[in-house]
Amino acid sequence: MKKRLFMTVPAIVILIASIVTSIFLINIKPDTSHISTAKKVADYTDPAVVYLFDMVSVEWTYYGTGDSYYDDLLYNFFNGIGTVDQFGAQGSGFIINENGYIVTNAHVVEYSKLDDQDLADMSLAYYADQFSSYLTSIGISETYDNAYNFLWSYMGWTKVDRSLRVVLPGSEIADVQQIDSKIMFNGEIKSYGAPTGEGKDVAIVKIEADNLPSLSLANSDEVQLQDSVWALGFPAAAESSALSPDAALVVSVTSGNISAVDKRSTQGAPILQMDAAITHGNSGGPVVRADGEVIGISTFGGDTVNGQEVQGFNFIVPSNTIKEFVSQSGGSNEEGEVDKLYKEGLELYWGGYYKDALTKFEAVKRLFPEHSEIDKLIENSQKKSSESKTLWSNFKTAFIAYDVVATVAIGLLVFFSFKGKSKGKPSKQKGSGAETVPVADKGIPSQVPSKEDDSNSESEDSNQETDDYIGE
């Protein structure tokens, strides 16, 4: 038996060690500790942040005054400025599911909700301001009010058009007004609150697209003072004549902390305060925490001081308020297949598993070719493929099969080690008057009398003889 144990115990130990090793290997996760939180947040969220512009076009005609002098003034004025007034608002937003539901501020898309006359009145105010300046330039001093009343009497609007457009990030364009139709979509407002100061500044916009990247809405009740946050969007202040036109569609990220959690708007709606810098154009953009989930949207900043914006006091519509409007819109907040593949790919890429990351990124490319980050990640993964680590979890099925076989082998070795234990002669029992010996034909023990028993037997024989004698 010792010889068997000497042979089987080392084999059992080796098999157990190999099982433990296989379990360890298939459970190795990519190490991303060297990647900063800000980098992770930006890479997770950038593809789902969108640019919105809500454009209005008002066509005007002007009537004759009956006075050639004033008619000439109007003719020269409109000849220079045109009779079609175009204006609008721009802002940011983010996608909440792969089917094209988008969150933004109500004030970003307000023009799409105003009626024609309201928009025409806004356009007339612009023309009046420009007409007043024109008159001053030719030596005629007129107030704005007089210029407004004059134009109101001799011109009228004939047509009002609206255009709500949503642009995905990361495209290379020659001009923002000539955006590739593959990344620009017509938007439709599905639910709407009210502009800043009038109600809950939230709107849900829908575009017709599939397999879009998206962000998840967090529970804003969990937000605490001094939580780290990042604000994303397309701030107008970040635009510059020194930058290329496509730079306008590159997401900006600013960081800060939550500085108040219990504030409310004048209408009683909950508001969060942060010190992350935002400005015009950031409106409607997501504010996210370290895990990339959205705690709210940028809505407005503090009041200006001497005409200047003061940073450090900016405000957020909480995500739980946003959820009310998502429910009203008929949409939902769900992670799609593109998000799942993209995040898995990023984890692998950051961990050095470039070949495996490449597989994920190529799958994203097939599902959504216009993904803002995917071409760059595919190129980088291909370049680094020779340095790629081995992802042992790819061999999980093989490892599990091996572990099953190894476990069976261990069981057989244990059984073999203790099977067939030798049967020695039983030892003499102490304190008994006989020793047990096997009886070949019966298979049961028999007793051999001891010396003491022999004398007893003789005595019994003598008694037997006496009994026999008496009987005679």
C-alpha cells in the first residue's frame, strides 16, 4: 500500500494544482488601474454626446409706403440684409437608448415649440434693431421703437420654417453647415417641460437611427456633497477662428464637484449645483460621475457680474427629473449591444489585450459604422497586436473540460490507493481460552482447546465414565 501511495499522491497533487491554475487563469481580469478616471469617463461617454441646433427661417416681404424716399430706404436696407431671417439656438444632449431617444434642455429646442407669430415677432425685433443701426449709419437718428413701428407697418412675414437637427460627434467636416447626412438627423420632440425659469428644463428628442451608443441614468438621490463630476458638451466658448471647423463637433469635458444638493428652482423643481465650468452650448449636456452614469444635465449658470459669466456656480437638472420625461416620451433608458461591445473592448484595450479588443471594436464597426471613436481604436489595436497579452478566458471551455477529466482522474487515483487492502491473520485474543483459526470447509472459525481446557476435558471424560458405570 505504501508503494501505491508513493506513486499516486504526487499525481493527485499535480492534478489539483493544475485545476487551481486553470481556475485562476480564466478569471484574470484586464488591469486598468493605470488609466485615469477622467480618461475612462471621457472614453465611455463621448460617443453618446450629441450636438443640437434648433433653426428657424422667417421670410418677409415689404410693402410700398407711397413715399419714394422711404421706399428707397426700405429697398436699400433689405437689399443689404435680405428678406429671409435665419436664427436659432444650439446646445448639447445625449442618447439614452440605441433607438435614438435623446435628452436635452427644453430651452435648447424652444424654437420648435413656439408658434409662427411668436417667431415672426422675434424676427421683426431683429430687423428693427438692424434698421435702426442702418438709419444711424446714413445720418438719420431714429430710436429702436420708431424703427420697429415703421417696419411693423410696412412689412409682413409670409412663411416660417423650423428645423431641429441632431449631429453625432467626431465627424470631420469642412463646414458645420455642410454636415454629412450620415451623422446628422432630423429630430422630433417627444416630451417637453419648460425653458429655464418657467418649469423643468428638460426635453426628449427622437431621431430615426439604430444601434446608437447610449448613456445610463443614475439615481440622483444618491448624489452627495463634493462628489466628483464631469460635464460634457459642445460649449460655444470653445469655438475659435484658430480651430478647424470640425473642432466644433469634438466633445469638451470639464471636471468639478457637487457643491449643493438641496436647491430648488423658482417653480420648486430640484436642482443640483456644481463648480465644473460650463457655458453657452453646454446646455443639455450630460453631467456624469466616475462610473460614467449620468446624474443630470447642465441647465444654466449663475447670474453675470458686470456682464461677465462667473464660473463655479453652475446648475444641473437631476437625472430623476429626467426620468419623468423619458417615461412620458414612450422611450426607455437601456444599454444596447454597441455599448456592451464598446465597453468590453475598452477594458481589453486598456489591459493590453489588443487582439481581443480588436475583435470587439470590429463588431461595433459593423453595427454602427459612424461611431465617433471606433476607427481610431481599431487602428491602434492593429498597430499593437504584436504586443497583445493572452486572454485565458477565451479557453474557458477547454479548461472546464480539462478540470472535469482531472477531477475524475483524482477520484480514480484515490480509489486505487486504498483498494485491495491485504488480509493478515487475526491476532490471538488476549484473555480468552482459545485462538481462532479458519476452518476451510465451513468458512467459520473453530476453537482449539488450551492446556487448561484439556484438563477440564479429562475431568469431564472421567465423570462421563462414572455416569456410565452407575447406569449399568
